[in-house]
Amino acid sequence: MNSLFIPADREALSHRLAALEPGAARQWGKMDPAQMLCHCAISMGDPLGERSAKQVFLGKLVTPFIRGAVFGGKPFRRNSPTDPTFVVSASTDFEAERIRLATLIDRVVQRGAAKTEGLVHPFFGRLSGEEWGILIYKHLDHHLRQFGV
């Protein structure tokens, strides 16, 4: 299983992030590359413990049924629903967002899986450090595939 906390997986994501171009055409969704980078950066606040998240009621109902798929080997499907707090519709600076996201990824990796242990995801609830590593990897992979990298 790929994880942000596996050095080879982290390095592969880093190379893909560096290969992303500001004018890359999206394969699905509504965001442009800069907005996607901003969206991913915002989502890194949860595993860093920077925002106090509570699991939404729908997540409590649905997560037990989809947990295997979310943390399994298959990539996220296209056009998966997005938590409204992570939606980015304003224009953003591509290079500034790429640097911000890379910095946040480095912060999560430096803290390690143990520091994410038990933090709450707003939809999936309390996650182990291993689950955070998988979820972050799959989320970043999903959005990089969205733009063909």
C-alpha cells in the first residue's frame, strides 16, 4: 500500500508535483492546477493538527461501508465529492501554491506517522498514522492524475 510515510512513495509524489505545469488540462473536475494545489494544501491542515475537525454525521454513517475502498489499493474514483471547506474557486498563484504544498508535505513527513495518530478527518473520523499516510498519498495521487502527472 502506498503511503506518504514510505520514502520511495513520497519521492515519487515529489517528482510528479514538480512535473505539474500551470497550464495542464484537467481530465475531470472543476479546478485548475493552481486551485488544486491550494485545495491539497488546505487539506494538509488536518494531519498537521492545525484545525480542530469533528467527523460529520454522514461520515459516521457511511465510513464503515467504504473504509475498505478508501484505504484499499484502488485509486480514488474521478469526481469524488469534496468537503465544502476544501473547495477552492478563487484564482491562486500556481508556483506559490506548489511551494506551500511541498512545504506542508515535508512538515507532515518530518512529524511522522506517530504525530498524526488519532487525529480526526472531517469525513472519515479518527485515523491511525498509517491510515493518514495512505489517505494523504491517495488524495495527492488522485489530484495529480487529474492533471495527467
